Amino acid sequence: MVPSRFLWKRTLLQRGMTAAVFFLAGGITFVPHTAAQAPRPRAAAPQASQAPARPKLVVLLVVDQMRGDYVDKFLGQWTGGLKRLVEEGAWFRDAAYPYAATETCVGHATISTGAFPATHGMVANAWWDRKDQKMVTCTADPDPSVKNIGYAGATPQGADTAWRMAVPSFAEELKFQTSGATRIVTFSLKARAAITMAGHKADAATWFDGGAWVTSSPYGTLPFIEEQAKSHPAKADFGKTWSLSLPSAYWYGEKALGAVPPVGWDLTFPHPLRGKSGVGEADPDFYNQWASSPYADTALTELAEKTVDALNLGKAAGTDFLAVSYSTVDYVGHEFGPRSREIQDILVRLDKDLSNLFAHLDAKVGRGNYVVALTADHGVVPVPEDMQRTGADAGLLHLPELQERIEKALEAFRYPKPAVASVSGSDVYFAPSVYDKLQHDPAAMQAVLNAALEQPGVAAVYRAEELRDRPATESPMRRAFAYSYFPGRSGDLFILPKPYWLLDGTPTGMQRSYGTGHGVPYNYDQHVPVLLMGFGIQPGQYFQAITPADIAPTFAALCGITLSSRDGHVLAEALMKPRSFSSPPRTAAAQAAKTNP
Ligand SMILES: [Zn+2]
């Protein structure tokens, strides 16, 4: 179910927030009036001399699945942008998501809104839709008037938007609260990243789907992206080979234990980008290889640089917003695990890309005129087979088997079969009316809980009614699930695995198609880097416990805007202190207030 307050918001956005701003050749700004914006005099904007200093550009960089400890481990091998972020920026070493659902859509929505999933409603990458009785992705939009649009003549399927995100993004708020002078552009290989970082509308939100660059109808299309898409940056990499870039100093062995590489690759370097072996063209396997290679990160970096040039970001009247979510670390991490040469090498490559990006921003926007945040949407657990070598208790929590156990337990109580509609990650969804019945049937409920607890790898099971309205609790795990709980979308029961036990949904009898994963409330999934650099940021290392939901409120403070429903707080310790607040008020309004108290 979609809360009614959000339906209202969606209608408003559909009607009103076209908010396109046209920057004419002479630098004149024109904001078209829309249904949602009452006409108002342009003189309302402050004069440049009165306006407080603001960053010219806000840059958000998300490295999908980058664990917090990658910075500690690999910093010594970086010479470029990642190193610069640590040395010139504020490094928050104890940043972690406080909630259970450590997945991509959830993390990106948290970073972009400054709210937790209990507030923003993006509870997973995909969940069971109780109304339609089917799985839906977090961005799938059933509105028939919405369509995905392909660049360079591509004809993508589906319709993806942020309509399920229940609060506006920081970027949307910035555009709205600065009279529309902000340009919002986001890129990622994933729709759920590009869309959530942008918000409900944007000048451009672009992702990669099966060889094509894609957007959807609520977002604009930009000519320079079309141009770039026509040059086929992915296809142009066909035939390249990903080889190790460091002469030595790899932490791990040649073959990552338990790894499942993409089709056409071995467990060892080098990794050729030629699709299925023997096929001489860019087939779907080639695009999977490309997405798992450093060349995808470079393509996203080039798109970001071209955006700066084509739109003259940071040169217009407002603060612009540019966001890139680098997806490749996530693909590589799922395939080879966090303890692999592939992860180490992909970060060395990303370090170089970010060096180029920052050099470009320095030249075009000006060093110190932009503020950048780099973080991740979640971490990842070591491959179970690798972890088992340490002697620690680790393994696979097989979800189809758990589902079977629950069905079996309910047989004795004559519940209609199947009683379970879906098990998606940690969320168990019952068929319509089953859970209501269970809540009034303590013996059957206990049998279900016992059956779940008997599944190898299960540490605890939480019921929805234990999580609603964020109850006060001393249990960190119950609190974590409560921060992720959004009524109507979250499951009925929630499975907490034991530490280092991977939730595995592979159907019984089939081979696991990935090395490892994430999505639970343990520090290996929750701990991520948060690095801030540039305008208004006090460099240094910070050890306060913070969350990535603090990034948007910190950006908001730097830009002088207000977020509606944040759960994060301003990272005040890393903000430069203003020189003085003692100067006398100079504006006419302040003068009037002084004389007429
Ligand atoms: Zn992710």
C-alpha cells in the first residue's frame, strides 16, 4: 500500500515540478510558472553581495558495496582521487547504516534523502506487493503514462521512477528551495541508484541497461548524453583485457575461494572482455563483463566530466547537483568477494578515475567551489567458503528450505497452502489474511517461529508488530529492523541470520550464481566510508559514530536549505567555522526588525 500522503506528493510532482530552468546564452535565468508554483517576482532572490557563500556545485559519489575497511586496507596503494579525499577531506572512520536492509535501493535513498527506510519507504531492491500479489522493484512504476527512454535509438523495456520514494531527495529540495536554479544530473549503471540519487524529477537521470544508456519520461534527456551514447562507450571497449595494474602487493591469492566469475572469465587474471568465448561481437555476456570491469567506472567518470562541460555546472545562478554511483565494485564483490585481487585492483583503477574527475572539477568549477561526498550504499560479507577456512561459524541460510519448513509447520493447523506468499531476503510475506489469522492463533504462530528458528543459520525471527513505530528497545537488532520497517511494504516476519551466514535464495537443486552478498544488520554490511571534501569542509579524521543519512543534512546546511523529514544530523564537527557572526545586519529587513522589535 502507498501512504495517502505520498499519493498527494506524487500528484503534486507530476503536475507542477517541471521546474525546468533554461540558461540562455547571455546568462539570463528564466523559470517557467507551473501549476504548483505561484507567480512571484524574481527580485525575491537575494543580491549576490547579500547572499551567504554557498558551494557552486554539490557532488555525490557512491561506490556501490564499498566496505568501510577498504580505505584502511588499501589507502597505501592509492595515489589519486581516493587518496586525495582522505588527505584533503574529512574522513569519518566509523560510519555505518543503523538499519537491517543493507541493499542498493535502500542505501541510495538514505544517502539522497537523509532519512532511514522507515521514513523514505524504499525498504529493499524489490519486495512483495501485497495488492498485486507479485514482486515489484523499488523503481517499477505502474503508471501507464510513464516509459523508459533509450539514448542512441535504444528501445528499453519498463518504466522506472522514484514514485515509491516517500520523501524528496536533497537535490529536489535544493532545486525547489532555490527557485529552480539548480541543475540535477545523475549517472549509474543501475536504475535504482541513478533514480534515487536524483529524486522524482531531474534534468537527467541516466543508467545502463543491456548495452544501452537509459532514462525515463519524468527525467529530461540531454543532447550531450545522446552524443556520448552514440559513441557506444561500452561497445568501444570490446576486445580489451582487464589485467592487474600493480606489479605486486596484492593481499589475497590468485583465486578467490568460492568466487563465481562472469561467463567467459576464469578465476584468475587477466579477464578478457570478449563475451562468450568464440563469439566475436558484443553479446549480453560481454556487457556483463564490461559492467564488472574498470572500463565501466571510466565510462561513468567521462559522462560526469562531459556534464560539467556541457552544462557549465557551477557557473549558473544556483548550486548545481551532480551524482555518480559507481556500480562495478558491487558486481565484482558479488562475483569474487571482498577478499579478492579483483576488488583490490578495481579500487586502484577507481582511484585514478576519481583523480581525473577532481582535476576536471578543479579546472572547470574551481578548487574549493564545490563540495564532494563519497560513500557506499552497503558493504558485503566474505564468501562463506572463504570464511569457513578461519574455523568461524559461517554458511548459507537457504531461504527456500526455510519457506518449506514454515509451510510444513502450518499443515498441522490446517492453513490453506501455500501459506507463504514470498520470502525475499530477510522478509517473509504470508498469503492474504494468513498473518492476521496467525496473530490470533498463538500455537500456530509459535510453530511458525520454531520452524524458522530450526533452519541452520537463523539467529532470531522478528514479527512485524514488534517493529512498528520504531519502539524503544535495548536490542540493537530489533532497532535495526525497526529502522527498515515501512508498513504495507515490509514483510510479516523478519529473519536475522547468524553472523557470517549468507541469506541464499537459490532454488533447491540449483547452483549458486554468485559468490557472496549483503543485506543484514551486521557491521560488514553496515560499515561504509564517508568522506567529505571541498567547500566548507574541515579536513581531518573523525571517529564519531555517524550514518550515511548525515550526508544530506550536511549538504543542506552548506547550501542553506531545510530537509523535510530527515533522520540524519548535520556533521557539524567537519564543517569549517564561520569567521564571525558579529558583523552588524546589513539587509533592509534586518534593519527594519532592529528598529521595530
Ligand atoms: Zn548496492
